[in-house]
Amino acid sequence: MARRKKIYEGKAKILYEGPEPGTLVQYFKDDATAFNAKKKDVIDGKGVLNNRLCEYFMTGLNNIGVPTHFIRRLNMREQLVRACEIVPLEVIVRNFAAGSLSERLGIEEGTQLPRPIVEYCYKDDALGDPLVTEEHIAAFGWASAQDMDDILSLALRVNDFLAGVMYGVGIKLIDFKIEIGRIYEGDFQRLVVADEISPDSCRLWDIESGRKLDKDVFRRDLGNLSDAYSEVAHRLGVLPRAQVTKPKLIN
């Protein structure tokens, strides 16, 4: 596919002008960042893995009626998506205590929460994506009351889908974050799951061992990030495991 005009470059992805009006090409980089890009590295193959895993999750959501911006995967690193106006919020769903929640509230990591907790952060790297309330969101006009009802519904439906899929392959969905986009169809607005869903945006722990299979491997120097993401892809059947053949004995 011919390279097109760059629209935006973030920490992990690049958006290019799409081949048709209202579309974009989303390119997954190998860059790994943590702590608002204070820690950086390049992990060979990370972009390929996230592209394939994002395709798997977004396709699954589309199939059960949860709207996303995903159209189709184009190649190993690129996918075609619908252009949308991103709501300036990170929507975080937590099933178990971990990360900043454990730090803020002094709850031991891995503690199951009484119910899924949905949090919102204002998308601004310079400010460190601060936690905000629905009062802030309403006061500053980032989303309407109806938008927030729809966003909460989308987030919980995504949680149900991801938690079930992961449990089926022996992985515990600790938490995840998504972004929501607005797509306009004539006079009507529709909210969709946008950006990506991948181990970059989820916390995933092996149910039996507690081994981390997400970006915390990079954040906390727990091993090879590519190996962790590959394990998730293998378990979901996104990538086949390498077949080891025994040598034949020749008489």
C-alpha cells in the first residue's frame, strides 16, 4: 500500500490518511514507553503482535454488536479504521486492584474488587493524564450526560467480552483502558471503541502462576516483553505456536 500523508504520530502508533474519505490507516510501531514516555525502548515485533491482537479483539467486539472504529487489517503492521473525533478521556475498567489504584488506596495488588470500577482520566501527556470525575467532564464539556451513559455501557460490555475471552485461555483480566471516538452520520452521532485494545492497554495475569503478560513486564523489568505478548497471541490462536518436528532416523 502506498504511503500516505501522516495525520498524527503518538507513542505507539502513527495515523495516516486513508484510501477512502472518512478512513485512516493505523500503523503499529515497535516503540515501548512507560511512565509518560520517561522510559523508552524499541521491542522488535511488538507492533506486529499488537496489530494482530487488536484485530482479534476489535473484530470480536464488532461481531457481538459493540461498535468500534476497526474496519480490517491491511498487513502485518497496519489496519484500516474509521476516522473519528476522540473524546479526550481514557476510560479505565478495573476488576482487580493493581497499579495506580493500589498506590492511591493502599490495596494489595491482585485483590478482587467488589465490582468492576470505571475511572476516567483526562488525556493530556503534559499533565500526566490526571484522574477526573464526571463532574469535571460535565463542567468542561468533554462529554455530555448521555455520552457518559453510553461510554459507561460500552466500557462494561468491553469488559464482559475481554474478561470472558481471557478466562477461556487461562488469563485473568486485571484492568484495561480504552478510548472512545465520535463518528458522525449525517445529523446523528455514534460512539465507538477507538484507538487500540492490546497488551499495551490491558493488565493480563496468568491465572495459575500470576505471571504478567502485559506492559508491566517492560515497566517493571520482569523479562522479555515480546515473549509475554507472544504468549497471549498463542493462547488466543492469533499466532500459531512453532511446530517442533523430531528428526527422522535413517537406517
